[in-house]
Amino acid sequence: MSKLMQGVVRFWREEEGTEVVEWALVGGLIVAVGAAIFVLIGDEVVDKLGELLEALGGTVPT
């Protein structure tokens, strides 16, 4: 077995290695969900902020 494969097998068997991978997946999932939420509500937020600015007597930038 090559040294590379031995390293991969050792990394796979160690609990710390798999824990790091799990946390990276959780972090990536949180970022993906956050980005999706911002995309979904982005237009509504812009509209509400425009309404608030008009109510306060300001002008909406184009």
C-alpha cells in the first residue's frame, strides 16, 4: 500500500480527522442556508427599507 493510501486510511480512522470534516460540512451548510435566505428575502428588504425612507421624508436612490 502506498504511503498516500496509508495516510488516507489513518486519517479516516482517527476520530479527530472525521470530526474536522463533520464541522466543515456543518459550517458549509450554515453558510449555504444563510446565503439562500438572503437571496430569497433580499428584494423584500430593499422594498421595506425604501418605504421606511420615504416615510421619513427621504428620497429613494435609484
